[in-house]
Amino acid sequence: MLLIRCPYCEMERPETEFRYGGEAHLVRPLHPAAASDEEWSAFLYLRVNDKGLHAERWRHASGCGRYFNCLRDTITDKISVTYKSGEAPPSL
Amino acid sequence: MTGDNRVQSGGRIDRAKPIGFTFDGKKFTGFAGDTLASALLANGVHLMGRSFKYHRPRGLLTMGSEEPNALVGVGSQESRFTPNLRATQVELYEGLTAVSQNNWPSLSLDFQAVNGLFSSFIPAGFYYKTFMHPKGAWESLYEPLIRRAAGLGRAPKARDADHYANLYAHCDVAIVGAGPAGLAAALAAARGGARVMLFDEQAELGGSLLAESAARIDGKPAADWLAATLAELAAAPHVTLLPRTQIFGYYAQNFLAGLERVSDHLASPDPKLPRERLWRVRAKRVVLAAGAHERPLVFPDNDRPGIMLADAARGFLARYGVTPGARAVIATAHDSAYRAALELAQAGVAIALIADLRPNAEGEWPEAARKAGLRVETGAAIVGTRGHLRVSHALVAKRWADGSAGRGEAIACDLIAMSGGWTPSVHLFSQSRGKLAFDETLQAFVPDVSAQAERSAGACRGAFALSEALADGAAAGAAAVSAAAPAPVSVEGAPAAHGGFLGLSPPHGDPQKSKAFVDFQNDVTARDVTLATREGMRSIEHIKRYTTTGMATDQGKTSNMNALAIASQALGKTIPQVGLTTFRLPYTPVTFASIAGMSRRELFDPVRQTPLHAWAAENGATFEEAGLWKRASYFKRPGEDVKAAVARECLGTRERAGMMDASTLGKIEVVGPDAAEFLNRLYINAFAKLGVGRCRYGLMLNEAGYVMDDGVIARLAQDRFHVTTTSVGAAHVITLMEDFAQTEWPDLKVWFTSTTEQWATIAINGPRARQMLEPLVEGIDISAAAMPHLSMREGHICGVPTRLARVSFTGELGFEVNVPADYGRAIWEAIWAEGRKVDCVVYGLDVLLILRAEKGFIVVGQETDGTVTPDDLGLGKMIAQSKPDFVGKRSLAMPDLAREGRKQLVGLLPDDSQFKLDEGAQVVDAIAPAIGTSALGHVTSSYFSPTLGRTFAMALVAGGRSRIGGTAYVTTMQGTALVRIVEPIFYDKEGKRLDA
């Protein structure tokens, strides 16, 4: 079980308090109607599925309830950093 | 009988405490401190099981948790029976009842041993090759046969009578293994003041020290040093000692999972004690001191009862005072077996011969053996054995330079003690994702780079000698608390032992014609491994799966390195080139019950009950589950069957009035200046201009355009909405709301509160509904003129604040009374008292589903399955076309969602008006469609309507709306039913009854 640092609560809590929220930094088109079918499909379905560092969303569901982002290594599961929604991913 | 094979003194058993037990119905006696294995050996019982595939007679190979052969079932009561326990780990208690497994009719006479005669037809990959055809035969014919023939123990038939506990713990240093290295680590860490947890799989802490009779540590006999060390640790308040606790899993961030056997070893345990306890431990630092496993030598017929690992033979003597044979042949490639020979000889076991594979054996141990007059032959291989239920001869031959061996000379013996050397136990290190390296000198994989705050110490990283293990452990313990390593303790009488051999022992003749076992538990021979390479398997992972070597519950503890060496030789590659398979958890088998812990039976899942649950239970409700909720299905009266009760509730509601507990409806308070804008973006309907006091049905899509939830949304104020959701969708909906508000539109000022459990919701439907409420409601004019359909008012009912809505899910005049949950029952009873005056009924979920379906109202999750659009449901007109965007809108214009011929919701009327279709049944357009024809769709809801006096259904059918007026067929268990396709509304099409 992972220990995850909630950037809002500023403490490490066990994974069971959190819910996974999928890939981070997906941008919903501002004007969906103007998006082509291909662009919209890509937004809906295409994910990077990286081997290695992966920016992803988690929610502190049983804590503060906030969504935040983190960088997790998909090989080792190691979460190197968590950061608040809206912030750019820190460079490692 | 008592132990015939027990020496007079020595060992850690208590000869003053005899213990009676049975094995396969036969009575035996052992002593306190025995395991089932040692007690059986003491009684001369070597035959303890039959092998997995060939049903070969098997005895003990080892003395510990790595045992592959002696698997037994334990427990005199069916409700406490446990199969597949390793006899080497089963502690003896008075009355213990054990049985052997995988044999019929008995252990000594097993008819299925004929599998062995046909074994040349059951090679590696046999299942894959032979049981492919005919199609379908695998499930119906082959698998059941194979399962019966090859297997482990049987599952108990009765419900488990024991209970199981879960515990979380945190510590500074967790130490796995309480042998010399682990104990030294614990001492060093504890003296540094750290919170230490020391785990060991055995009943007694001490590891190899428990069988150490010669060595002196710190000037004391090893047993005294052990006792003093344990006393110091036990007295330290910040140290937790956990014997009988197997750390079986090493997860991310130093999270360890361990299984403690709490009461299995007790004759009459305190019923308050759990049987097992699952530990979940988060440690700042971990020291792995897991020790090493001795390896078998792979020679033909190396699996007969009486052939065991040399240090196990020595251990049974040193620890339990048991001589495992009268005349032994020692087969070895490692010095440590000489020590076994010496100690066995000292106890009176005749040592016929020490056959050492190595050309020379000149360490301290071999010299001592020669000095003691034991016959030592170097360059000697075992090329076979004889015997049936017990080994009778070892065939010993000269090892030639070309890697083969000569013809064997038969040497009579009843024990072959073998040693191929030692394999560090790197299972947990590997689970922690640490990287292993192959040590050419040791010919073993050892820990290289740690992935976590972890250090291996002692034999599990190749520090085999007692002095090395103690020093390494102390250094690891000190490092874990950032202290300097303590000065090493002095060790005497424990010289280092060297040597080792990997792979197939030099054979005499064609090795393909003999059975030399590599993996004892899964019955994999050297021949199987080489066959796999000949058939094209190159990766060790493929060889493992093809032969099943290392895949038994023993996790290949005794077999992996030999299998790897045989494969590498066959492939002409080095061992590191071939690589090691992944070590999986659990290290030893873990019971499902311990993982479930308290989450069983009524505690398996939380149960949600509404504030009106007790009233319903007192008034004849039958409940069903809806998510975690208990919902009343119907209220049977004495003498009524289900059909009669449902009919009475249906007709009563349509004709007069019905009350229902609707408290399970999800409720979310959506508040803020941007609340309307937010809902406008989330639902397909328009909410921006919804008037205060008005309600609107809301349909929610996911971003892919499919219906996810629905409910009625009421506007209480400019900035306040009372949102209802489906009963099981509430948590999902509020999560989605939070997601969009926090991450997509953080500029909107809107907040969400789950209020599902704060409100009791009472639905009153039917022409007399208003009549029932009027006397009770205060401050709200509920007349048709003042309170139209789809409105909500705040006021009081019987003095209690209420949010009163006029809504209907039945098509009748309907109200929903929301009151604070604590007042729910009182208000329900007050309304019920009024209801009785107008002959009102109480109805349950069954009736609600029928009444709504008669009106064609959908249930999300029943008419929808995550691939259904609003237009598919005929609800396309609800979409607020003027809105530039809402969640899912863009997707509705995607080609597949906008295409012709999608499945659309229609009504079905079976030609036989009393025939009820199965929900989920396929709709087809011919009475006997050709095989391979796609179905048109499926039935989503199907009921008998007491109001209509006939059955009806709803279905999703391809191009359904254009088929209205036509017919189709529905497949059923009774054959194909003809149906008419109609509009999905069956009652009061004009909607007049809303204002009846």
C-alpha cells in the first residue's frame, strides 16, 4: 500500500484514503463544438500510458476531498512528488 | 506407540510431556515441542504424502516452511479443517488429527500411482498438447479428470468456525527472520532505542541457533546466548517479538504483510482468540534476515521417503532428538553435510558412506569427518536409488570428467541425506523490487541494489558462516538506527562450510530415461526442463510456465536454482544470461479468511438502512439489496403470496393512494452563486432559467455522451438546489461534481454537500394523495393551482420542517415529503394514519418498478448500460439545444452516436398476454434465426401489470422506433415468443392522472 502526500493536508496518508483519478493535465477543449471528431476522440480516449514517470490525478476522498496531481513511476510505483490542481508538473 | 527413533537426551522437546495425536486414523505419541513432522519421524513414519502428478510416495524433504512433500490436512472438525499444511510447521498438541492427502484408497496403496507407469506420456506441456481437442472437452471431460487425479488437499465442506483479525502496526525497524543475523540486528537496533518488530515464521525464535549444539557465542553455548538475547529483547519495552508470524509480502514503501498463527498450536484455545492475525506493518527501515534454503541434488529417484536434505536430517536430531534413519548415505557437494554426518554418527546412526560430488573435499568439516573415521568418497555421484515406500539403497558411482558417471554400486541404507549447497532466500528482497546479482563464487543470486529503505543481512545475502551472519546482522541493525556497528561477538566451534552444486547430478546412462526431480511439489523432473528447451522455450519465464517448475505453493524455494542451472546448460547460456523468474507473493500460502479478517458474513459490507426501515420490518416488508441499501420489495399480508401482494399494492396506488419509503434516493445540496450555471453545464437540461420553487427532471451524461444518472432537481433559491440522484449513483454523482468543480471549472463558485442520509423521503402517489397531506401540512398551499406538478415548497408538516415536492414516478398525482431523518418515522406514521382514512396502501420497490414502467419511465442501469444516449431512450427532446455545451454534448455529434439504426427504447407486448419475458433476453427478427445472426437488442424490463391484466416489457432494439407497429421474437427458456413492438408507454398516454 502506497503512502501518498496530500498537498492540501500536507501530510502522508495511506493509499486507502485516496481514489485514483486517471491521467493528469488533460485539457478539455474550451469550445468542444469546434473540435474535430479526431480531436474530440483523442481527448476522450487517448492516454499516454507511459512506462516510467506518469502525471496522474488522485483525490483525497476520505480526507479533504480535493483532487491533486502527482508524478508516479509506473514501473516502481514510487510517487516522487504531489502537487495541487492547476499547478504545472515540477521538473525532476 | 512412542518414538522408537528418539535419542535419550538433547533437543528442544519436553520428554516429560507426551502428546497424543493421530495421523490417518492411527494413534501416535510425541512430545511437547514437536512438530507433526518430527513426531511422525520419531515414530518411524517417513511416508507422509503422495506427489502431485505421479502420486509417488513421498516423505519429508525439509524441516521448515519450504517443505514440498509432507502436506497434510489438519483438524478433527470439518469447520476447523485446514488442508495443505506443511507437517514441518504444524505444532503438536493433544488430540491433533491429521490426514494425508492426494491418495486413494490409502497413503501406502495409491491406485493412481499408475500415473507413474505412464509418466513418459505425461511430460512437460502435456496438458497443452493433449487436451486441446475436441473443442469443449477441456471443461467437461479433461479438467475434472485431471483435477481428481492431480491435486492437493480437499477444501473443507463446513463454514469456517474460527475468526480472524487484522492489525496495523508501525515501527522504526522491522526485522524479518530471528536467526543469528536477525537477532543480532534486533539487539543492535533495540540498543539504539528504536521501535523494533522482529518476525519469525517458527514457533521459537532462534532460526539455525535452535539446532546449534557445538558453537559458542560470546564465550557461551549458542543456546545460552540465544536465551540471553531473547530475554533482553523481551524486556525492552519498545521491542515487539512475533514468533509464528510469516512475513509473506513486501510491498511499496516498506509495507510488510505478515500472517501470525495465533491459536492453531493450542489444544483448546480461548474462543476469544482469533485463529490467525494478518499484520500490516509500515516500517521506516527493514532488515531482511531470511536465511537460506538447502538445495536437493538432482539424481534419479531422488524423491523416495527417507531421502531428505542433510541439514534437515541433522536438524531433526539436534532440535527434536529424532534419528531420521539407522543407516545413512550422505550425498553432498557441500561441507555442511559433513557436519550432519558427524552429528548423526554421534547419535548412533551408521554412516555407510559420504559420497561427495566434488573431486576434493578439504575443508574443516570434511577433515573432521575423516578424523572421526567416516568413509568419504570424493568424485562420487548418486546415480539412482531403490526402495518403494522407503529408500533401501543408494546407487553410488564414480563421477567421470566428461560430466557423466559410472554404473552405480548399491549401498543399503534407510536414509539418504543430501546437500547441493545453499540458496540465499531472496524472495522478499525480490518482492521489494531490489535488484539481484549472480555471485560467481557462491554460485547464487544475492541482493545487489535495494529499491527501498531495506538491507539484507546474514545467509540471505550469502553471509553463511555463523560469525559472518552475527556480524552482518549487527551491522545492519546498527545502520538502521544510524549507529556505528558494534564490535563483533566472538564465535567458536562453527567453522565456515563451502561448496555447492547446481543442476543435474552427473548421470549414468541416458538422463532422459529417468526421473530426477527438480520441483518436488509440482513433480517436475530434469527431463521436463530439458524437454521444454528442446521444444523451443528460451526464456526461463516460458520454461517455468511450460513445465510448472517453481509454480507450486512452495514458490520453488528448493527448486528454482536447479531448474535454472539445467535450463542454462541445455540452452548453452550462463545462469545470469538465462535470468531468474520473478518471485511472487505470498512467500508461503495465506488463508483467504485472514485476508478477509472481520469482513465476513454480516460484516462483509456495510448495510444501509433508511430511517423508516424499522417500520417497514414491523409491517411485513420483504427486503432486497440496492447497492448497500436495504429496500422493501413488497409488504405481504398474512395469506398473501408475492403476486397477490404486488397486485394489491399496484391497484391500491393507482385507484386510491400508496405510500413508499423513497429515502434511499441520493440527495445533494448544490449551493453557490454559480450553482445554476454549474448544473447547466453538467446536465443535458436547461437549469439557468428554472424558477425558484420549480423542479426539473435532469439527465446526466458522461463525457462520452452516454447516460450515467438521472434525478429531479429543485431550485429552492437563486443560489440553492436540491438535487436527487439514483439510489446507487449518489456517490458517483457527487464525485463527478467535485471533479468538474475543482479541476475543470474552478472559477465557478459552487459547493456540494451529500444530504442523502439527512432527509427521510416519503413518496405519496395516487388520486387521494393530496387528501392525505392536506390536514398535516402547515404553511404550504398544496392545491393544484398553487402547487403544480414539478414544484417544491418549504414549510412544515406536523410541526417539522419539510421540503415538499410535487413529483411523480408512477404517473399518478404524487408528492415527496422530505423531513429531517430523525423525524422520518413520526411523520411517516402521521401520514399513514391519514392514509388509512382513504384506504391507502404501502408499496415497495417491486410495485414502483411496475408503475414506472407502465409509464415508460426509465431506470438508469436497467434501461441503460453505459452505451445508451438520450436519443436512444427517446429523451432527445430534453436536450437544451440552446446550450453551447454540457458534459457529453460534443460526443452526441460523434458519428457512431448520431448514426441511424442505433438501439432504441421500445415497448414489447407478448402475443401471449400472460407470458412474462426474461429481462436480458435477446430480441430477434425471425423465429429461428440462422446461427451467427446478431440480435436486434435485448429486453431491459419485463413485468406483469395488475392494472393492465397482462405482461409487458421494454427493450432496446436496433432501429426500434421505426419498427413500432411490427413484430419480433424474443428468445426464452421455453422457446421463442412472438411480441408486438409498441411505444414504450402502456398507461395513461395523455398524462391526465397527474392532476387526477
